[in-house]
Amino acid sequence: MERLLQYVWKYRFYDEAGLCTTEGLPVVVIDPGIQNSDAGPDFFNAKIRVAGTVWAGCVEIHRKASEWHTHRHDGDPAYDSVILHIVEEDDTPVRRTNGELVRQAVIRVPPKVKEHMEWLLSRDTLTPCLEQIREVEPVHLSAWLSALVSERLERKTDAVLGLLERHGDDWNEVFYITLMRNFGFGTNSDAFEWLAESLPFHCILKHRDNRLSIEALLFGQAGLLAESCSDPYCRLLQREYAFLQNKYRLKPVEGFLFKKLRTRPVNFPHIRLAQLAAIWSMNDTLFSEILANSQPEMLKNRFNVFVSDYWETHYHFEAASPPRKKPVGINTVHVILINTVVPVLFAYGKKKQQPEYTMRALQLLEDLPPERNSLVKTFTEAGLKVKNAADTQALIQLRREYCEKKKCLYCRIAYHLIRKRSGK
């Protein structure tokens, strides 16, 4: 209930004309202040006018006034700056540490606001407002999606900068690990990242002119070169890996970490590793080339590769399959650009304080087509229009960070729906 009162205060969903102190003095809210997510009063830098006098300071909100004492604010100097105590039930006067009374005002959650918020928060569906989302004006949805895509990129930036710190500010290593992880496509993402962490990028670079050596390093480090393998090519990779493992003192990860269940053959870890070997054998300074190129088509070409001849007739080492080209498909390339190139480019611009790279990352998202997945489909079937990958990344952020976490009170869609229903 306290969170709901904070929401009502922040967005002025109370009866402003009837707001007054418990002493009966009229209160005009000039600025409700900035909500505080850390310790201390709920809102900073609020400004109110009480009986003609303007006050600036903090606002604290509780369901009952007595919670001021329960939370021991009367003995905490951090709350001496509170100019107004907002409550739903005035059951006691409250004081600062010096004994002065704190001015209080009672507000109540309007029935329509309370009813709609309870409806949203009590729904079992992952996206409770989906049936009503068309009621939100397109201009408001567009502004919210823009904010969401920035939120998502900032979150991804934190992950990239964490990698950068662990790897001595080596951007090539960070790009290599991020690309490897994203080639796991969810099911094998962690396994592919552990593989990359166990196999330093410089080992790959030293053998970029020999695809067999790169495949030996990738398959060997992934623990996929089983001792019992009778396939001649597998045996060849085993011998090559034994030499390289000793040379670089490598310790492989466990092969059982790489999953094939519920995965289409073209997404088997063996094929993804063969495609990665092709990428690294054709690009030695891939991240530098990405920094230098701004055209989407040029970036796509860096990942337009084909597997080696052996993998055209195999999906794994156990048995041959009918011949088939296995390029990195265009949809896969788009996913890699969205989840690898864009966040690393954005993080690079933030870290280097060169906004041209962050702008390029955002532009690339706008130039790429919208993603196709079940999450995005949920919103489009509800009538939401998506134009590009920036929109779909925003929807993923909305679903993951707001809908699934029941953070309707922080979502602008819920805000506009409540505002519309409360007549504000």
C-alpha cells in the first residue's frame, strides 16, 4: 500500500483541490520531488505551498502516521528535512529529532486508481495490460519504447564493462567472448561463454590462417573430441588439439555442458563452433573493422561465412548427413548484430566518451528489421506496431524488467491507462 501511495503522490492522482494539512491548512504541491530509491525520505527536493508560504525539502510517505515512530524516524536526523508527512491514516502526531512537529496531510488512493492497479498486479498473465495497450496514444508508446531501448543498452553496457575490467581493458577479448556467448543462442550461451573464457583470443589469432587449427582449438576446448571417436576428421582434430593444448597449457571445459536436446540440427553446438571457426579464420581484427565501418551491409558481410567442407556433410562427429551448405543465415546475422555488435559498440562509446559510437549503435538497431520471436509476437498480436530491432529490443526490456517482475507501478503504459481511467 505504501508503494501505491508513493505512486499516487508522484503522479498527483489524489484530489489536489482538497489537499490540506491535518490542521486544516490548504496545501498546494508545486513539485512532488524526486523519488528516492535508497535510504532516507521517499522524495527529495519537493516544493509545496502551505497557507501561502513556500517550503522546500523532503516528503515521507506511510500508510499510518504511527509508522514514523515504528521506523524510528523521530530519532534519525536524515528525516529532519521532511516538510510534509503524507499518510492514509492520521493516527498520531510525529516529530523531528528536536521535538518539532512534522506537518502531515492525509491522501487516499482514488477508488478507480486502486481498482485498476489491483487488477494489474493481481493478474496471473505475464503482460496484464495487453488487452488495453491499444488505448495508449502512439506518441506515448513511442516515447516509452525509446526509453526502454536505452535502458536495455545501459544494462548490456554494464555486462560489457564488467568483462572489460576482468580482461584488462582488452576490447578484442571482450568482443570475442560476447560473440562466442551469443552463438550459444540461449540454450548453450553459458557453455559457449565458458569455452571462450577458457580459450584466450590470442590463441585463435595465432592460427587464423589455418581453419583446421581453429576448429581443433574450439572443439577440443569444448570437450567435444571424444577419445572413442572413430571418424577420421575427428581423429585429425584430436591430434592437432593435443599439440595445441600442450603448447598453450589449456584446460578444456566439459563436453556435457553443450546441449543438443530440443535443438534443430542446424543449431547443434558442432555447427555453431564450425561457423565461429569460419568467422575467426576470415577476420583477425574484427572489432577494429566494426569500429571503422558504419554501414549495416558491410557489417553483415563480416559474418557471411560458410562452414568447412567436412561440416557440409555432418551435424556432429557420429554420422554423416546429406550434403548441405550451412552458412550463418541472415536471421542469425541480425541476432548477432543486435546482441553483440550493438551493445559492445554502445559500451565502447560510453567508456571512451565518444558519442558517435553510441549513436551508431542506436542507428544500427533502427536499420535492422524487427526480431521474430514468441515474446515480440505477443505484443504484435495485441495490435502493437513494431518498425525495427530497436522496437523489439524495447519490448524485450518491457517484458523482462517490468511485466515479469510485476513492476506495473514503474511502467508508463500502466501510468497512461490509470490516468485515462481516473479522468486526470
